[in-house]
Amino acid sequence: MFDKILIVCIGNICRSPTGERLLQKYLPNKIVDSAGISALTGYEADDNAISVAAQNDLSLQNHCAKQLTKELCRNYDLILVMEKKHIQAVCKLVPEARGKVMLFGHWTSQEISDPYHKSLEAFQATYILLDNAAHKWASKLS
């Protein structure tokens, strides 16, 4: 049912690329991609995100940030966002997408705040939240 999953955050360089790669790892038979509401288009993943992911045997190599578009939203079965305000932003762009937009941390009852421009420890804490949430989604969708 949910074979194509889009992960969304703001810049598409920290949380959503990490969430994307985690879900790709845990749900290898699904199509998983990511985008940003205000993407830093063309940028690779943040250095701290790359470092923390690598410490956990996850690669963010070859990630290239892209802007969230109406077409992307329409092409995916499930859109997972990091914060409640992101639900509003996605639905403002594509109102008909509301029924398929949920929090990445839905099953853990958590929003996942942005570690951008914060300490390495903030990135590590964010990674743990993303990994826990990705495990929960994988158990529900597999």
C-alpha cells in the first residue's frame, strides 16, 4: 500500500536525508526519497549529519538536496515530516496530500527538531530519534 515514501524537513541536508537512508536500510523493497520545504538545493548532506550517520554505519554519500514540489507530493504514497508545522507547509503546497502526511516520529509520539547549526551532540540525539522512528515505521510497513 505504501510503496513510495517521501521524507520531508526544511533544508533537506540533515534530518530528511538521514531518515531517507534509514528507511531505505530497513525497508529495502520500498522506494524512499527526501526533499525540503525550503531546500538548500544542490547541497550535499551536512557534515555533522554525514559524520554521525557514518558512526552508525549509514552512508549519506551522494545525497543532493532538492526542493519539495507539488509533483513530488503527488508521486508518493506516504509523506513523513519532522514537525507538526511541516504538515501545514506540505498541505499548503498540496492540499489534497493531507491524508498521506504524517510525522516521521508518529509511532514514538515525537517531533524531531532541527540540529542544523547545533553541536555534534545535537546531531547524535537527532540520529537516535530518527533511528527509533524508522524502526517503528519499518515494523508497521513491512
